[in-house]
Amino acid sequence: MVDDSVSRARNTGESAIPGSDTAGVHLPGTHAHSKLKQAITGPLLFVFILGDVLGAGIYALIGVLAGEVGGVLWAPLLVALLIALLTAGSYAELVTKYPKAGGAAIFAERAYKQPLVSFLVGFCMLAAGVLSAAALSLAFAGDYLATFFSVPPIPAAMVSLALIGFVNARGISESMKSNLVMTVIEVSGLVIVIATVGIMLGRGDGDVSRITQFPEDSIPALAVLGGAVIAYYSFVGFEASANIAEEVQNPSKVYPKALFGALLTAGVVYMLVALASSIALPANQLAESSGPLLAVVAATGVGIPVWVFSLIALVAVANGALLTMIMASRLTFGMAEQGLMPRVLGRVLAGRRTPWVAIIATTVVAMVLTMIGDIASLAETVVLLLLLVFISTNVAVLVLRRDTVEHEHFRVWRALPILGVASCMVLLTQQSGRVWLYGAVLIGVGILLHFLVRATSRRRMDAAQ
């Protein structure tokens, strides 16, 4: 799928991004003068991506997906995986070429040299991150939490985000260790789903025929395509890793392996869970539950205590929210470092070297967004914004082929970014008018914020003169 050839030509031009180490890199994977701590190893990066992908989708959205495609849950998940792999190739090349915090915004700035474009790409990524965290916190506060406590979902979601913000501020090492533990727990929950349905099948229960049953009066191809928009949310966690590239040890070597390995692992797990869910329960029962995998385990009659699986699901969803907020805060920090956001957002804690102002800002915004209260709308808006970001990144990888760096980096086949753009445009056609409206409002806010930051910077420069 990819070309392992590398670029070793010396960069003769000056970087368009202040503070970038593109022209100053002398060893693969080094981060010259970085304010952030390089504490993420290859295995930790793999677990980061896997935990973000697994925690962000199946536990929260399998019921919503059942409403779209009936029992054929595996089909849109497979389509979404293939589309995600196309864009992942572009990320693998650009992250290993420019391993700086800021991700897609950095790539857009280098490729297009237009401050507004690069700001909007970064802002869409940032908005998608906080929307995703809000959606996951609401999933956390749903049926899974109700197993233990009867509390209003929105306040519970806000409290969970505050706790996540605290862990995030403690440090990247602490966050990665927390992610490692929580990823093991969330994978165990998915193994329980697969194993209990296997036991169910062994005693002659369940209905295998449901895995090919679409909703009545639906057009299968359109149902799968529409479902892929939702299923895509289950894989988009991979792009968060681009925003912690500055904290990865030797990203040129470890990033591609961690990225593709985590996506493929998640894809296999998703296929098995999707098949198990359809076999265990009719699609309408899955669609009616905000804790669908809890309902699947209960339907098997294996005897797994409800509280055990609910606790596992809570950990899984919380882990997805944690990793998403790590991404959002690092993206905010990276944009502040490049002058695309207010400079105050680039402040870090002296001892822990975490971007504390960016963490507080993104956490507060995510708390406000929980008041929307609709997981499906939040998830679909996340996908809309990320598809726009992915189009930008796939085009950027082609534009930046002429920009050479002196360290080794991954290269993707030229055809794959082109296919990535086409696939993203197809998925955009499946978004509803309401979701486009949400996206337009957010982009409008981004445009206003961009000009506000520029005006503030101009006044500061005039005052300094």
C-alpha cells in the first residue's frame, strides 16, 4: 500500500512556520528546541491510537449505526476502515516529515501559505475534538453510568470532563500511563462481548441471519454509505496522534507502524463486535439503547454482572474523551505557538511541561457543548469537520512533495491521497442539512476568531513600535 522510499535531500528554503525544525533537523525524530517533553515511545503511541479509536466509537454509537443499516453493522464499518486508511497514509507521510504539535494546521500552512486557510483547518480539527469529547462525555453519563448512579446526564458529563482535564494537566507521561491501563480495560470489554455471544451461539441461541438484514424499504448501497458516515466516527481517533508528534520519540520510524497497526487492529475488533451485536439482538433493540453493548451482553444470558460491563464501558468512553482532549489541547497549543491562536494559549506548566491554558480552554468549551445533548448530531458534525480537514491534508501531501527535508520520513503512493480526497467528498454528500448548518456556524465562528486574533496581534505590534 505504501512506498517506503525516503527523502534525504537537504531543505534549502526557510520554513514558513515560525519555530519549525524542518530546516534544522539533523537526526531522524529529533525535536529541536521543543517546549514539550518527548515521553511517548512506539508502543505507547500504538496504545494511544488504539485506545482513542476503540473508545470513541463502538461503545457509544453501535446503536445509532443499527438504526441506519439494521443488522448489517459490519458493512459500513468496513467501508469506514478502508476510507480511514487512505487518509492515514497522508498523515503518516506528513507527520514523519514535520513532527510538530499542530497537525493538520501545520500541514495546511506549509502547503497553502494562506493564514486564513491554515487557521480554519486547525480550527475545524479543534472544534471536532471538543465536539467529540462532549459526545463521549454524554455517552459516559448515559445508561452505563445509570447502572451505578441516577444523576442528570449533562452535569455528570461536565464533571467527567473536569476530571479528564485534571489528568491531562498532570502530564503527558501520566496521561499515557492512564491510557495504557484504560485501553487494556476497554479491549477486555469488547472481548467479553465477542466471547459471550460465542457462548450464546454455542448453545444454539442468537440469529446469524440478522447480519445480512437491512431495514425494510431501505436501499442497501445508500444505507451502507449513510452508515459509513457514522461509522467513520469510530475510526477518526487516529488523526489525534498527529497533534502529539512533538512528544513522540523518533516519530519518523515509529509513527507509521503505530498508526497502521492500531487502525487494522481496531478494524478487526470492530468487525467481530459488529457481527456479535447483530447476532445477539435485533437492530431495533440496539437502536433504542444508549448502552447497546451492555444490552448485548445481557441478552446472551452468560451471567456477566451488569455493573462489571458498565464499569468497563465507562472506562472505555472516558479513555476516548481523555485522548481527544489531549489532542485538542496540543492542537490549541501548536496553533498558539504559530500565532494562529492567542499567545496565552501557548503557556505551559514549568515543572510538568503541559499546556495548561489550552487544557482549561478546551475543557470549558467541551463542557458548554454537552448542553446540545444529542450524541448523534455531535458525532455527525465531528465527521463533517474532519472530512474537510482530511481533504486539506490529502491535498497538502501532494503539494508538499516538492518540499524536501534532510531526515528520513514515510512516503505514501501518490494515488492514495487522490483516492482519499474522493472518498471524503463522497461521505460529505451523505451529511444532512442540519449537520451542514452546525458546521457552517462553527466555521463562521472560526473566521471571526481568526480576524480577531489578527487584529489583536496588529495592535500589539503597533504598540511595540
